[in-house]
Amino acid sequence: MRRNILHIDCNAFYASVEQQRRPELRDKPIAVCGSQEERHGIVLTASYPAKRRGVKTGMAIWQARQHCPELIVVPSDMRAYMRISRLARDIYERYTDLVEPFGLDEVWLDVTGSTDLFGSAMKIAEDISEAVKFELGITVSIGVSDNKITAKLGSDYKKPDAITRIEKDNYTDIVYPLPVEDLLYVGSATSRKLRSIGISTIGDLAECPVEILTRKLGKMGAILHMFANGRDISPVQRTDHVPNIKSVGNSATTPRDLICDDDVHLMLFLLAESVASRMRELVSRCTVVEVYIRDTELNSFCRQRKLQTPTCSSSEIANVAFDLFRKNYHWDKPVRSIGVRGSGLVTADAGVQLSFYADAIKRDKWERIDAAVDELRERYGYMSVRRALTLADPLLGAINPKDDHTVHPVGYFGG
């Protein structure tokens, strides 16, 4: 049975929400940014008038103003963005309960079983686009296809406020010329490997013998070859699927044995960054932090701590994990493997008991910084932003836990 899949992406989401809240900002060049008082304040999202003037995500505020002197800088408000995300989800659920979030501003919908009630997939896409515009005051771009991968290519193809259908009759014309990096799961590390063998477009990837790809990328090469050819059978998970994921973790056997607290501290921060990033992709926070240690004689232990307040802050997760390590490990042997896990996941917008005010402010600041780093790494590659502590050890600091340990959203490969 042919499926009808939509991928919906809220255009310039943070900036659009701010313009909806403050009508005087509409059609103006605005940038939602981190702290203006701090020198490292950066652009998180720019409106389309600002983008046309050269303002890009990840720019320092002073750099953005060089491109656009009249730029209006607006502080971020994650609570407002989560609220609008939830209201948008309510609109999507009028048409299907098969709604799978991919961050705050993107979702997949399977409307295969809805067409008898609401019309064709294109008609449903048009109705959703109008409803979001009328009820929430923001716009969306929607891709329509028979699978999730191609539907996402469709939503990315034309922005803002557009609907793109990609089917067999126009697939090669639209998709083949696109840069290979436009394909989901082709990050900076994978892109470099593909370009090293002459693959620069999705068409190149689709036409490359799968044997060459598997030699270069392992089993992921065969999967990407399938995706490039418009084949994907992964299901759109129901709305209630994500909360059923109870934990997110990452671990590594290190390129050299860890021999001191500083080594462990560095590795825990690297792993915590990837774990926290996964949580943000799932719009979740953890209530428990776990640390796993195995020494050179393969003795291992795991310790955990329940948090007073849920978090997706990499700094908070790393600091808790490091404290657990220091209280439970006495350096009888060097460490060979190390892991961090956040468990007891709750949705990011779940109500929580407020903690000490200063702690809440610090946590919010950390989480906003992490979100900004996510944006920068998505655009410029994982190594574009690094903690200073990783520079102290070139071997350990070069580990890329995000790209080398592929993170898949719910519904892929049993994730």
C-alpha cells in the first residue's frame, strides 16, 4: 500500500514566534540571540529579511550587525517556543495520530489513513499550512512523499511557506542535483568521506555501487544508498512514542587508557554533550544521570543519581557524572571504557517543581548555550565549536561522539 507522508518544518521558528508575539517586528530583520550583555552572544535564528542581508545562525551579534546595521536583536524565550510547538502539534493531530516530532519545530505525519476523510495528501498539507498560519501566525514548509526521508527533502527544498511534492515522476529532477549533505544522516564526517570518493550530490550517491559505499561507510553506506534512491520503510511513530523512551546514553572505548581525573573529566564532557544533544532532538530531559566505568582488567561498575530538576544541560550532566566517578573510583587501574546515560526521561515541556532561583537561571543559561552550539555544529560541523578543555589532549579531544556514534530519531533502526 502506498503511504502518504508529510514532513512539516516551521519556518525560522524562534524568529517567527517572536514576530507573532510582537506584530511590530513583522517583515523586519530580527535575530533571536543569546545574551547581548555577554561577548559570546550569538544568533540562534534569523528572520528571512535578516537572512537576505547576510545574517546567519551562529554569527556573533556584532558580526550580524555588520551585515545588517538595522538588525533588531531579541532574547530567546524557550517556554514560548515550546508552547507554540505544542499548539502546532494540536493542529497536526486533527488529521492523524501518527505524528513524530523531530525537535521543537519539525514533525513527520503519516496521513495514509486520513485521505478518505480529509482529501489527498496535498489537500491535507494545504489545510495544515493555512491552519497554522491563521491560528498561530507563523508559516510552515511541507514536504509530501511516500516516505519520511524524501518528505524531509521536500520541506527543505523551498522556504518559506511552501509545499513541495516529491514522487517518482519528479524525484530525479528535484533530488539528484541536491548536495549530498541535504540527505538526512549525512553529517560533516560522512560528507567528507563521501566527497573523498567523488560523491558530492544525492544523485552521485544514488548511482554509486553499494559495495563501494559499504566499504567506505560500513552498513550505513547501504542505508544511505537506499535513502538516496528514495526508498525508506521506517514508520512514523505515534505521538505518545517519544515519552516511552526512558533513557539516552553514549559510551566509548578510549583511544588510550585514562590515567587521571582530568582525562575522565574531558571524556565525560564529550559524552555528555552527545547525550544532551540527543535529548534535545527528542524534546526531552532526564531525571537521573548514570556513569559507567570499566578498567583495563575489564572490571566495571555503574552509579547513578536522581536529579532534583530534569535537565538536558550537557554541563550539568557531565558535572554530576564526574562527581559520581570521583566518589566511587580510586584509580587502582587505568580506565579503558567510559559511558554516560540520562534516564527517567520526561518531555521538555513537562511541569517541574521550581528549585532555587539562581539554580534555575543557571540551568536555563546552560541549556540555551547548548542549543546554540547544536545550531552551530549542525551548520558548520561538530568540530566547529569545542570546549577549551578538549584542546589539552589532542588525542582524546579529537573524539567526535556525535558523528562517530550515529544518533537516530525514533522510528529508525529500532532507535
